[in-house]
Amino acid sequence: MDDRSVAAPSPESRRDSAADPSPELDRCVDFLRAVSILVVCVGHWLVIAPEYTDGELVVPEILLLIPWTQWLTLGMQVMPLFFLAGGFTAAHSWTRRKRESAEWAHSRALRLLLPTAVYVGIAVPILALAGALGLNADIRGDVGWLLASHFWFLPVYLVVSTLTPWLFVAHTRWGLWLPIALGGAGAAIDYAAVRLDVYALGLIGGLMVWGAIFALGFSWYQRRLSVAHLAGMAILGATAYTALVWFDVFPLCMLMVSTQEVSNTNPPSAAFLFFAVAQIGVVLLIAPALRGLLARPAVWARVRAVSASSMTVYLWNFVPVVAVGTLLFSTGIAPDFTVGSGSWWWQRFVWLAVLAVVMMVVLAAVRPVQNRFVGAVYRGDGSDTRVRPGLVLLGWMTAFFPLCFWTFSGLGYSGVLTVPALLMFASGMVILGRLSIQRDAAG
């Protein structure tokens, strides 16, 4: 994710942000990050439609109830662009401020996990308070799952970002063959996992697919993607994805639908990989036109602001859904229209507008807390000192596994807070945060 979203700006970074970007700092990177996070939020908000039925708050599955909306997921699935931008940023950061691999892993982990710690540190006490006030355990479990349903991104991105030093060396040597090999192997492993019904194998394949997309960010950074490459990616990716869907090998939908035995995203399939390749090819082909737009100061200032807050926006985008859904639908303020009706669709526009306003309020409230927390832990980049690899690995793994657990079980499994996972995550953050303070003191 973006360094600016969690670290206080140094004098050097303030100078960089005030000046025009160097050729290496492509403004399209910030644009892709900003647009992606906004599309992710709108997509999440659109496919969630709370209802109050028989005294309980339920969330119907829109993609299942209104099948034609699965076509909309072709525009809503933008996470490949997120990882592409992440790969570019990681390559730029690694080549400019090359460190020991342990220092790199520590730095990248903090940048991702500090905002996550703030989110968990606020969401969990609220769930605990809801339990103390007598809120139904099933509802608490559903809310806890919803508040962590997007956590899948965290362990995946943490792994590929941490592996940047080794992946970048491999990419420098082998070029485009690295993402091709990662993507091909990942898609093949995923296909085997589906046929053999071994989900754990699919997780490995999915990680390799995301790693391939991340590595394409390296290719973009190193200017290995010519116009011919991009056109070929767009054509080949679109053709292969269409064929796989046409012959019913994989579904059309680019999000998970509960009734589908095979998913394109859980874990990422070959169809997902080809879709991502086509999407990246098209977007980078129009990048020159985007750079002209981003040269306008007013446009660039807005893009930069959204991009810098991308991690915070991503983490908190489900909170307005829970708050507004509970208030409007459980109290009967919002009319109960039939899902898919014309009135229901008009209500969707009002729903999006209300969520956007609430989201701005949430961000305004969260930012000061996050800034204080980050300022207390991240006191310097520690570039003149070394950290112990063993401690970095211990802190990294201690924080990593609870994220994986919450991804599948939510913050409150069956309404019960997962105290061991919370303690484990807190321990990992203490180790990594303490390293940061020690490094700053030593430097």
C-alpha cells in the first residue's frame, strides 16, 4: 500500500510531494490506487442490501437474487490494478532505498499493519460492548464477519510485499518470464485444487496469481511493457477469459457467489488471471492520456489525497454499511422495497449517497487516532541501523496468522470474540513496534 497512508512525512517526502514526479514516479500509480479504492467501496456498497426481516437484520446476496448484476462485476473487480500499483511502488521504493531484507520486511509490515491495528483496536471493543448490551450472538457474529470480510487482502499483500527483494532480483534477471511463470503455475495449481477439492492447494495457487500481478508492476516500473506487449495482453487476456467463460470452465462473475461451485476469486482462477491481464493491458495503453489529465494541479491534488488514504479507506469501508444499515432498516426509517424493483434501485442511489457521507465522517474521526498511534510507533525509518531478522520474522508471523484466521472466521466467530487471535496479533504488533522505537533511538 501507499507509504504516505501510515507514515508521517519526512522533509524529503514533503519535497517529493511538492515537486513534479520524476519519470520513475508515474502519477498513474496514484490514479490507479485512488480509482481502485473508490470502485472497491462502491462495489461493496452496491452488492450489500440490508433488510430487516422477522426481527433480524439480514443481508440478501444481490448477485444471486439478480443474476444480471454479475455482469457489473467486470467493472467492479479492480483489485488487479491495486496490486499492479503496489508492485510499481514497491519496486520504486526498493531501488531507491535498498536495505537489508529484514529491514524491508519490518518497514513494509508496519506500513500495512499499523492502520489495521487501529481498525481492530476500535472494532473489537465495539463488538464487545454490543455483547455486553445484549445484542444477539448470531447478529454479532454476522457483523464481526462483515467487518473482517475484506481482510483477505492483508495477508496476501503482506506476503508479496515482503518478498519484493527476492522477486525484484528475479524479475531483473528474467523479466516478463517471472509473471508469466508465476501466473501460469498459479492458475494450474488452482485448477488442480478445484478438481481435487483441496482448498489449501488453491490458496498457494492464488498467492502465485497475485504475485504474478504484483510482478507486472515491476515490469511497468522497469519499462519492459511496450505498446505491442500491452496490446497483446489486452487481446490475449480478453480472448482467453471469454473462451473459459463461454465453454463453462469458469463462471462469468468476478466476485464470489455462494451457489457457484467454482469461483473466480476464491482462490483466483485462470479466468481471473486472464481478466487481470486484459484489464492491465487496456489501462496501461490509455496511461498516456491519463498523464495529461493528471498534469492538471486540481485533478492531481484530489487524486493524491485519495491515494494517500487508500489503506484507511479500504479498512473502514464496511463500517458505514453496518452503522447505516442498522439505523435505517432496523428502525423502519428506510422503506422495505422488493429487491430488484425500480423503487429498490432508486433507493440504492440514496443508499450510496448516505454511505459516502457517513464514510467521510468515519474517516475524519479515525484519522487523528491513527496519526497519533502511528506517530507513537513509527518514529523514524531506521535506515542507519539494522534489525535482528529473527525478531522481525517472529513479529511478522505472530501478526500474520491472526489476519488469516479473521479472514475466514471474522472478528467475532459465532458472536464470541477470538481472544487468542487478538492477543497473538497484539503481540506481533508489540514486537514490530518495539523494533521501530529501538531503531529510532539507536539511529
